[in-house]
Amino acid sequence: MDTVLILMHVEKDAAPAKSALEALGAAKDIAEASEAQLAIGLVGESLQAAANHIVGCGASRLVGVMGAEFGQSRYGSDIVAAEAVCRAVNPTIVIVPATSRWNRVVAGLAHRLGGRADTHVTELAAAKSGPTITRWYYRQRMEAVLQRTQRPWVIALETGCHASWNGDVGTAKIELVAAVVPEAAKRTTVTGVKAPVSGQQTIRPDAELLFVAGAGWTKKQSDGQAHVPEADSLIRGFLQVTNASLGSSKSLVDLRKDGQAVLTFMTHLNQIGQTGSSPRHLKGLSTCCHGEEPHAVGWRFISERRAVNLNPNCGWASGKADVLYVADAFEVMRKVNALLAAKQAQ
Ligand SMILES: Cc1cc2nc3c(=O)[nH]c(=O)nc-3n(C[C@H](O)[C@H](O)[C@H](O)COP(=O)(O)OP(=O)(O)OC[C@H]3O[C@@H](n4cnc5c(N)ncnc54)[C@H](O)[C@@H]3O)c2cc1C
């Protein structure tokens, strides 16, 4: 009988992350459709809290690799932990959430098991004959639907692509397996995490809305002047109230290297498009943005798209947005922020 294994990294005394619960939802669908067994593999410093959270999912086995050395994100310990779970379970399909930590080990894991790996999978379709995956190529311009005959097949599922598994909490019994971390791997130690303080972080993958800012925010306006500080405060104010994620056109993030006045919180990490990212959010609002790449590629996975542009003939904004507001984005966002502030004050 086939076995579908879902692998999760878990945090100490915490429920699994949303991305792990989404991958669990997908794994359960795949197992049910192909009448396979479902197994769960947990890796972390302590596993009980996470295991209790998912015990109701109907998995036939809950296998774990536990210990302080498996709490940190490090290839050398992650790969031996994943391999130990796989050797214990002997799965045909292995599904992992596409976190940076799992993405780093899936190729090595497939190699050690004599299988194949696919990353950046955006859809897993269940069928009796086995799963079919969907992924994008050529910077999200071409979509491919694939099946593989090789087993085990290791699949990294992107976040936001499947409904999370949700069920009753209980008391789980974990089958612990040993994994030996090689001495060479211990040379790498995670000494801490550096991240922007909460509130300054503008990339929010779980946000409902992606707000895209284009270079128009820094251009001379109808009075012949640029108004970068006002643009800065309008965008920042909107993000603070809505918790939207911030995307940018390439032209806007490139201004910094050109020595021009820039939006202080914007970096190249915010760039969307062909040479940027294609994030997944339910809604998108593009402002002062004209480019093909942000609209055609950066917005690829946005379901409801609106744009504000002064130019009614902006081909990409009008071609790719469901609604184009031909308006001054400064005026629009001043008004939007005032309405949001009034709503908050109620
Ligand atoms: C190989 C290659 C890869 C590229 N990859 C990317 C990529 O990944 N991502 C990307 O973004 N670009 C990419 N580009 C660049 C891209 O082609 C465009 O040049 C860029 O996206 C344009 O940025 P923009 O729309 O912000 O600026 P602009 O083209 O300068 O447009 C500014 C817009 O703001 C509007 N505007 C000005 N003031 C206001 C106002 N007050 N209210 C409303 N609207 C206003 C204007 O009408 C105009 O439409 C790439 C280019 C190449 C050649």
C-alpha cells in the first residue's frame, strides 16, 4: 500500500505553522484519493504540542526526530532528520511545506532516497492513480501540470495554495526515531535571528491585500514638484492600518542606487515582477505603476486587482486590473486613509 508522508518542522511548545497545516490538508486529500496511508513526520526540539494539535487528522503513524540540535535551521541536521523519518516510514509520496528550511533539503533528501523532488508546486490534485502537480516556469509565465512515476516523490508545496487542515486537539503518541548529526554539520550554529521589528516589516505573505507602489509616487506632480515625504507617509499610514503587504515596481526600488529621493521603507525585497516575486494575495491595489512586469507577472496570482493611475491609456494597468481608477493616487490615498482613520475611531 502506498504511504503519503507529510514532514513538518515544529516550534517548541507551539502548534504547527499555517504552511504546515496547508501541506497536511493537501497530503490528507492525496492519501484519501489514492487509498494510501497517511503518516506524519515531525522534526524539532520538542514535538508534543504540535503532535497534539494534529492528532485528529487520521494519520496512521506519527514519527518524530526530537532534540535541541533539531530545533535550529541547519542543512546538516535537517537532512539527517528527514532521512531518518523517511527510512522509518518508507513513503511513496513525501509532501513538505515550501519553507526556506525545507526547500533547502528536498533535493538532497530525494537523492539520498533514490527518488525525485519538485519544488514551487502551486497545486496538488488528488487522483486514484497518484497526485498531479502544477508549477510555473519561465518566471511564472508558463504553467505545467506534471505526474511522475519515480518514487519516492518529494513535493514542496507553496504556501497559500491549499486549505489548512483543521480538527480537534488530543493527546498524541509519537514514535521517536534516532538521527545522528554528523560532526561536520555541528560547525554551523544558529546564534540568533535578525528581523525587522514588528511594524517595520512590510512583506506580509499572509495579508489579504497586496499594495503595489510604482515610481509615479516619486515623480513631479501637477504643481511641478515631487512629493516623496508625503508619498512615504501616505503609503506607510495605509500599511499600518490595513496590515497589507507592500510590493514595488523595479523602477521605484532602483531609485535608491540612482541617488534619488526614495521611500525609506522600500527595498529590493519588495520588488514584484519578472525579476522580482509573484506573491499570492486575495486582492491587489496598484498605485502610480505602469510597468508590464509588475502587472503581468507580479500580479499573476492576485485574484481581484484594482489600479489607480493618472493615465487612462496606461495599457498594463487597464489591461490587467479588473478596475482602473483614473485618478491622482495622492488624492485617493489621502481620502482612503482618512476614511480608515474614521472607521478605526468609531
Ligand atoms: C529584463 C527586464 C526585467 C524587468 N523586471 C521587472 C520587474 O520584475 N518588476 C518591475 O516592476 N519592472 C521590471 N522591469 C521594468 C519594467 O519594464 C518597467 O520599466 C517598470 O516596471 C516601470 O515602473 P513604474 O511603473 O513604477 O514606473 P513608470 O513607468 O515611470 O510609471 C509611473 C506611473 O505612475 C503614474 N503616475 C504618476 N503620478 C501619479 C499620480 N499622482 N497618481 C496616479 N498615477 C500616477 C504615471 O501615469 C505612470 O503610469 C524589467 C525590465 C526589463 C527590461
